[in-house]
Amino acid sequence: MRAFHSSTTSVGLLVLVLIFILLIALIVVFSHQILVDLAQVDAQANIVAYVVAIAFPLILLGLIVFQIVRLIRERATGKPGSRLKSRLIMFFVLIALLSSIPQALLSVNFVNSAINFWLEARIGEALRGGLSISLEYYRGTVESLRTFNSSSMMSFILEDLNRNPERLWKNVRTVNSDIQFIQVFDADGSELLFRGEPRGRLRSLGAFDGGTGDLPKEDREDASILRNAAVYELDGGQYTVVVGRLMPEGFDSKASSLTESLEIFSQLNRYKRLFRLVLIFFYFFFSLPIFLLSILVSFLLTEEIIRPIVNLEDATRRVAEGDFSFRILSRSADELSHLVGSFNRMVSELSHSREKLKQSEKISAWQEIAQRLAHEIKNPLTPIKLSAQRILKKYSADAEAESGSPAGGEFQKVLQASVSSIVREVDSLNDLLVEFREFARLPMPRLQSIHLREPVEEVAQMYRNLSTEVIIDSSHISEDSVIRADPGQIRQVLANLIRNAVQAMPKGGEVSIRSAVVNKGDRRFCRIWIKDSGAGIPEEIRGRVFEPYFTSKADGAGLGLAIVERIVFDHDGNIWFETQEDVGTTFIIDLPLGFAEA
Amino acid sequence: MVLRGRSVSGTVEYLDSNFAERGVSASQAVLASLWDGLRAEITFQLRLYRRSSGVFAFFGDRLLRERQVYQVASFDFYENRYKILRDNRITGEYAAETEFLDAFFSLPEIDLGEINTGDGGDYYLLARVRMMPVKIIPPLNIITLFSTDTVFTTPWVEAELKP
């Protein structure tokens, strides 16, 4: 049996989906790579990115062009399904476009709106304003320290350095409450006084020893500290006075955040036209492969969808041409698969009916021949037999009258033997004609539901009585083997097959008869196996076993299996055999199930 | 490029004239960027080669070492100082523009490892500079793929190894 594969399999679709997901993941990873890494420094890496970025869509485009060219060629050559395939692909592409275009328009609009929103002038002004305020605060603080430390008032305040340091600190705070600590060093750099916030204390003047002015801002984890140093001459000595204050907690981090935000804003603002174009370009750059991929997948999906339809169409054409050997194999479980299943059943039934019709026609022809033979041969046989008997009788009477004793000459012996031979052959021909007539007059079955066990047991018992060398096992007839059949004809079938089986084992053996219920499509049958352990059927005659008037036996008419086949067909059943030389033969019969009596 | 014993070191300086050919001053572009609250970046790329001779010349000279040094400059509005960072660490703070620009556009002597001085090989250094007056942070940096006005790269300059 030749067969098409109709495989819209879940595995195939799963593979397609996996490839799709893999490619999408690749695009996402690739886009991330481009966005974050590749654009930074390495020009060679950029070249690789360019090559991959251009090669990937080009490969997809190439595959699509290849598919389109193939489709055009298929249409030109009139390949079945090509028109449907074109329409489906156009449909898929249309759907892809219908979903992509609004999405693209929305995305571009969104990018424009987002950039315009980010770069709104007032946001820039607010950022610059924030920076300006923080700078003013910072510079104001620095200036306050500087002004205080360079003021003439400090000379008077410092007079309390040795006399009353506490008053000195109190005076400092009174004059400028922003100052949070004061530290005084002598000319050697040794600390003479420290009052105020302990975190502001310098271990030494270090590089600023003897210097005047703002000290570099000290950034610590918990605070940043501003200091100003000034040198004073007092009582012949030289003193370095450091005043300072801690910036408010979080000032540095907020200032840093403000600076970074301003940097991002300035970058965006400076390159906003380019950035907008690049974003839109990248949107299409990454959307295009996905779109191309969708089209490519639509080609593959279309192929999968139309394959069973094309197979169905091709199989229908072949069936119409008389080839009933085609079947379409489908592993899926969708509607198309059901259609394929129905088609296969239809072809199978058509094939079966066709076979039955052919067989029926053949049998009818043979029946007609048998009828004619019976009619033509039967009529002269009786006169031949009677004439031969009369010749012998007349000659014997005449010879006895002439000689006065019963005829006993050589001629009479020859005559008696010849006439006996004629009579025997005529009787044999008569028997043959009886079989012919039976075959020719085989009536239509009168169907009724019967249990298979009854005819099997009846026939098996008859042959058990006739042959002691052969064991007939009929114990494996299933309980549900109720068939719809003509009991007389089924007995005839069983008798023929069991007789053949017995005759196939002249030295003894075993005939096994068993049955079971089987499903064929949506119908249920009773399957009967009749198995012998004989020599098997020679290969050269296997094809002619069911032909009428074909026999391998010396005394058979060759009608037994022909009658069996005819009866089985008349019962809407089926018969075939399996044989192996020196192992045995099994005849298998499928008969429609009947209805078991309640 | 200098060879001391077996150690090789090199210095690179980016001359403003390389940039000026484009009609703008690199110094002014960098300062304008910093004053606008942005950062500037300069990348020095050095490659130490050994010349191949004979049939091996067909395969090109052998790359022995490659170093890339990134310097990022910013302006601290609070301190009124220019700062230079290398590997995310401040390497210099400058109040004067000229000092800052000199430091930013030049790479101090950098170690390129050791070579086998006794093999009679012929060594040379290739160097180039990639300058971004505005350091563009990811993911905005994708625009550098499409614009020639954001990144300025010099051609490779060759220097012979001097013991």
C-alpha cells in the first residue's frame, strides 16, 4: 500500500515555535548588546555588530525570496496546492502587516512623545535652577566662612585664645552661627584650640600650613566639610585659624544626582534629533527581522496546513483513476486528520466493494458456465451410461444363447472392463455435475444472529468422528462471537475449511479454531481463525486458491474455497489466509457481528 | 616609546591640530562640553608589534601587547575645578584650564610589559586616540554608530622602539 504522510504534527509545530522563540531571544540579546556594549568603544566590535545586524535580516530576506521563487515556479508548473498556498501566505502577510503598521505608528509616536516630554524646556530649566540653587548655597557657605575668617573682628575674638577659650568659641558662634567648628594652630602647626563639631577637626594643617584661603572640601562617608584658613599675628606670635562647617546631610549625593540628571538631559537635548532618528531606526531595525521571520514562518506553516489537503486532492485523483491502493497517513488529531480518516475509510470501502463486485461478477460467470455445463453434459450422460450397460447386457445374453453357457471369452472380459469404466466415469461426471449445480444455485443467505459456537461445534464434531489422527480444538471460541449469518451456509464454510485442513494433514495434526471480536474503522467484526499444522500452501498457487475449478487435489472439483469465498462475501465479510510451508496455514474470516439475545 | 632594560613604556599625546582639521578646536569643544555639565572622554590605544620577516611577513606583524586607557574629564561646579578620572579614580584636579587640557590630552608613560631584547627583533608601537568631547552614556551611546560628530578617532601613528 502506498501512502502519503499528512503531518501537521504537534512536534513539527513545537519545533517551529521553538525556532521562533530562539530567534526572538537572539534579537533581544543582540539588541541589548548593541544598546549597551557595542556602541561604547571598540570599533572592531562595532564592525562585527554591523555585519551580524545586516547579515541576519539579509539571510531571512534571502530565505523569503527563495520561498517566493519556489512558489512562483510551483504555480507555473501547476503543482497542486500552489494557488491555495499563495492565498494563505498573502493572508498571513496581510495579517502581519495589519498588526505591524499600527504598532509601528504607535511606537514612533510614543518615542516622539516620550522624547518631547523628557526634553521639555521647563525640565531643563528646573534642573539648571536646582543646580544653581545648590551652587548658590554652597558658594554662600564658602563665602560666609571666608568673610568671617578674614574679618577684623577675628583679631579681637582671638584675644581670648589663651585667656578664655570658651568665650572665644561663644563669640564666634554669636557673630556667625553658620560656623560649626574652629581650630587654631601655632606657627609650628601644633593645635592650640579646637571647639565645635568633632568631625571637623584636622589632624594637622599639612599642605596648608601657613596658607590662607579655602581648604579643599573634605568628602567623608557621613559628611562633607568646608573649611577656610587665615593667618593672624597676635602678641608677636603667628596663628593659623581654621573655621568650617559640615554641609547638610545628603547634600553631596543630591548634588551628584542633580549633576548626573543634568548631564543626561544635556546629552539628550544636544543630540535629540539624532537620538530620535536612531530610536526609530532601531525600532524598525529590530522589527524588520521579526516581521521577516513571521513571513518565513507563515511559509512553513502554510506548507504544513496545505500538505494534507494537497495529499487528499492527489489521492482523490489517483482513486478516480482507479488506484485504490493509496492511503494518507496522519499523526495529528485535528479536523483535517478526521477528514483524512474518513477519506481512507471511503477508499477502503470502495476498494472492498470493487473487489466484491469483481469477485461477484467472476463467480456469476463461473456459475453460468457451471449451469451450462451441467445442462449440456447431464443430458447425454444418462443415455451414455444406459447404452453402455445395454451393450454389455445384450452381448452377454446373445453370447449365452449361442454357447448355452455364460459368456466368458476374451472379448467379453474386455467389454465388461470397458463398460464398467464408462459407467464409473459417467457416475464421476454426474457427481461433478451435482457440485456444479450446487455452486451455480448457491442461494442468497438468510441472515440471522447466531452464536458461532453452534455451527463450529457441529462441524468439528462431524470431522472428529471421521478422522482420529487429527485433533480438532474448538475450545477458543469467544463468548461474544455472535454473528449475523445464514447457519446452513456458515456450516458449509466451516465444513469446507476444516475438511481442507484435515486433508492437509494426512499423517495427523491439529486443527485449531478460535475467534475474537475486532474493530475495523467504526465497524465491529467477529474474526475466526482456522489453523492447521499441515505443509502449507506452495507459493506458486497461493494467488489462485480461491479461483473456481482450481484444485491441487486429485479428486476435487476446485469449487470448495470458491464457494467459501462467495458465501463470506455474501455475508458482507472478508476472507484471507496466512501460510508458511512446513508450518501450516491459517484461514481468517471476518464476519459482521450480530446481536446477542438478551 | 622607550626601552629600559627589557621593559617597554610609551607616552601618547593628542595634538589639537588633529582635531582642528575638522574646523573646530578640540580644547574648546571639551571645555564647552564640561561647562555644559557634560563629561568628555579620551581613549588612548597602544599596540606593541614585532615585525615579521621572510615568509612570515605574509601573515603580518605579530601583536605582542595591547593597552587601552580611558580618561574621563568633568568640571566640578562647586569646587570650580576640572577633574580627570582614569578607571573611575580621580587622577588629577586642576583649577587652570591649560593644566587640565595638557593632562587630559596626554597619556603619561605607560608600561607595556617586557620584550626579549636579545633576539634582535624589530619592534614598533602603533597608537591612536579616540576622543569624545561629550561622553555619551549608555544606552544613548548608540547614536555614536550613526554620527561622525560625536567621536573623533585619529589614524594609527607608528613609533619605532628606542632603547
